[in-house]
Amino acid sequence: MIGRLITWASMLWLVPLMYVFLKNETKFKKNIVVGVTLPYEAREDAQVLAVLAGYRRRLKGVCLALTALGLGCALLPVSFGVTLTIWLIWIDLVVVLPLVPYVRCNRALKRLKAERGWRREGAGLTVADLTAASRPEKHLSFLAFCLPLLVALGPGAWELSRGETVLGLVQLVNPACVVLFWFLYRAAFRRKAEVVDGNEALTGTLTRVRSRAWRRCWLWGAWFMALFALALELTFYRPLPGLVALLVLTAAFTAAMVRLELRLRALQERLTADSGRGFYVDEDDRWLWGMFYCNPDDSRLMVGARVGMNVTMNLARPAGRAVIAVTAVLLAAMPLFGVRIIWEERSPVTLTLESAVLTAAHSGSEYVLALEELDTAQLLEEKPDIRRIAGTGLDTVQKGRYRSEEYGQLTVCLDPRTGPWLLLSDEGGRQYLFGATDPSQTLLVWASLS
Amino acid sequence: MLLKLDFSGVSPIYRQIRDQVVLGIAGGWLRPGDRLPTVRALAEESGVNMMTVSKAYGLLRQEGYIRTDRRGGTVILSRAGERVPGRETVDGLRLRLGELKLAGLDREAILKLCGELLDGEAEP
């Protein structure tokens, strides 16, 4: 029950987040509203305002419905696998459904734009700022990422130094992420100037504020990974305080990122509040539904999003189409992971002893121990308190690498609902904890071993 | 200064870049000594191929509008003292004047249009 509620609570905030960002699109930034470029006069136009009001209303309705659906599903008394499947389908819906009113609004505004003749001569031109492009590029040096990298490396190095290879390797993911963030900071940054109209000073300021937000995003991300490594280390030895630290850290980082993006958008709104009167850039023809960039004349694979600091793919490039397609397939296929978990939940743990080989098996995983290597064996009526290091931990099965205060590291394959359990050790000192779903199998193996 | 490139136009992109830099110099938007972006930076800025930008710069260099060196980058050259337009320029002008005549403009109208264009050349 608690696990189910935590699962839902960890993602319910996604709906208000989508609502805030999509509602924010109704504010004119760089002459763009809901993905459509309009002149200054359109900002007070009654029809435009009515379309935007309708969009906000529909968006609110969709988001409230999704929240209600999420809260309702959180209370369903079903297994973790079923919860996970519903939860993943719900996440897909949260990502897709709020975009429906967005696309409808985008199309309505484009129709209105055509009817009113707001498509100015020169729309569709590619505009480049020579002055901005001739300014030297300024980047954060890798040194700025070195301190978080060192902090992130600490726990992993410590675990490896004391022979905890699995924990060490798990912890090394964090410094790898710091390096990845530095790489993305450099490689994914689009230096294109933020040209909105002929005002060069405005272009310079907009470009600067976006570049600053981008820099902060990745540097804060690097520090997040460093602190994440420390909190994760805490979970290995003090699970509850560690989990709380992880949750607080993740919530704080998410809040900081949302604030960074919203502040940048607010700046873009304020700085371009007077734009759109004379010449202004209009690239609507290259943005499908105002959100997907598709320009065969652009040789770049990645381009900056029109508002905020994000980057997006050019769908006119094969690699861009491939990335978007893979992302869409992954999103659509997410619920299959839940189905896999249901299958795992419903598969029994079996324990067999054949040809002097003991095999504990569960849904494709096998843990084999030859009797000639067996050193000691005990039958436990009570399952020891074990904590997962790597592997599966469900109500119906626990398998993989676990740790116990009493016995140290264990290779586990058991059904926690049914005892007894076999505690085995081999000549190499490795310990195993096995227990079949059908207790008679465990008892039969124990009898043979005895 | 803004470059406005029309990918659906008949004029090739390298030519559009070249023409707009020339108009920028003539209009005072680009002054002698001003630095142009590197080929890579302008390609990144405009989304056009680096070869296209390189071709435009090559043409501008050949015509004496810009100079490129390793340390200083690409800079606008001073053309003060060059009073005689090249043959290609004169031929081009003759062609355009002919087109205006055929469009029905008389001498006065053509001169008036030329004056307006010269006065408004600050808008490249």
C-alpha cells in the first residue's frame, strides 16, 4: 500500500508541472504565443484573447481529469506490477493529452493569423545576426565541473577501495553523469543568436540570458549528481534518512530547474514586451504544431526551442527523425515494463536438485550451486532481514544481490511469502539464500542435502 | 546587422550572403575593420552549410571587400579611393536600368528611384 502511494506521489506533480508550462505558453514571448508568431496588435485582439481563454479552460479541464484519474488509480488495491502498468500508462497520458488543447489552439491561431493577414512579407526568411555571430563564444571551463566530479567520485571510490565492487560500480554512475552533463553543456548548446526583430541590443540581451540559464542548468545538474551520490551512499547504510535525503534533493533540484526555466521565460516576455511592431522574425512555417522543428534548409540537427532554454531536433534530418521516433516508441512502450513486472510477480520461484546441482529459478533467472562446492547449509524458519543491492525486490520474489546485517552479502532467490528458506555457503565463502514458492520443494531439497 | 536569407528565392544562398554584406558595407552597417563571424560561427548562426558560407567569403575576398588572416579573422576592408566600379558592376547596373525602362519607367522616374534607394540604403 505504502509503496503504491509512494509510486503515485512521485509522479502526480507532473500534471501541475505540465499545466504551468503549457499555460505559460499563452503569454507573448518573442512575439510567440502557443507556438504562433503574431504582431503586437494581436496581443489585444478580442478573437486571439478568446482563443487563448478557451485553450486555458480546456487545458485546466484535461489536467484536472488527469489528476483525478491519478488519485483514483493510487487507491486501487492491486499488486505492484498492476500499479506500475497503470502508472506508466497514466504517465503516457499526462505527456500526450495536455498537448491536444495546445495543438488545437495553435491551429486556431494560425487560421486567425491567415484570416487577418498577419503573415508579413518576409515571413519564412532565415534571419542571422552577423554581429552576434562574430562575438567570441564563452564557455564554462571543465574546471567548473571538476569539484562536483570529485565529490561524486568520492563514495564510489570509497566503496571500491573496501572491496564493495557492486556498490562502487553503482556509485560510479554519478560521476559519469557529471561528465555527461559537461559534455551536453558543450555539445548540445546552440549558439544561435536570439533574434526577435532588428534590435541588436535586444538580441544580445536575449542571447545572454539564455546562455546563462543553459550554463546554470548543467552546472546545477552536476552538483545535483554530486550530492545525489552522497545521499545514495547514505541509503546503503541508513535507508530511511538516505531515502528522505534523496527525495528532498530531487524535489529541490526539480524546483530549481522549473524556477530557472520560468524565470527565463519571464525575462523573454518582459524584454520583448514592445516587439512585433515593425520587422519581426516569423519562423512559423518551420514549426509543426508550434513544437516540432522541421526545416530541410537547415543543416543543423539540434536547434534551440523558440521559448525557454530547451533544445529540439530538426525533423528534416534523418537523425532528428530517428531520435524523435525512438523517444516516441520508448514512451509508448513504457507500460510493457509494467506487464513484465506482472509476469515476474506471477511466476513462482522453484528450487530443484538434479545431478548434484542445486538450481533456484525464477522467470528466466537461474542461480546454480554445484553440491561439490557446497560448504554449509541451514534451514531457516524465519527469513533474515535483507536489503537489496542489485536485483528484483517484489512482494512475491526477491532475487539478486542482497545484504543482511547478520550474514553480510547474499545471493538471493526466494519467495518472501513462504518459508522455510535455505541459507547456503560455498567453499569460496559466498552465501546464498533460497526459498521456493512451494514450501515442499524447499523441504525436499533440504531433505536431500541432509 | 541582420542577414535575411530566402531559401525559396532564385538567388543562391552564397550570393545572398555576399550581396547583403556588400549592401551592409555600402550602408555603413559594416565599417572597415569590423570583424565578420568565422565560417563555422556564421554557418551555425544561419543553419547553412559551412561550404556555402566559405564560398560567399571567398567571393567577397576575391572582390576585395574582406580580408582573412589567421590572427585577425575576417575583417571588412576599406575601399576608400576606389572610384571606378568594375566592369561586372557596370554591366549589372546597365541590365537593371534596361529592365526598369522596359517596365515603363522614364528617365526621371528611374533617377528618382535610384535617389530613394541611395537615401534608404541604411536598411540593408
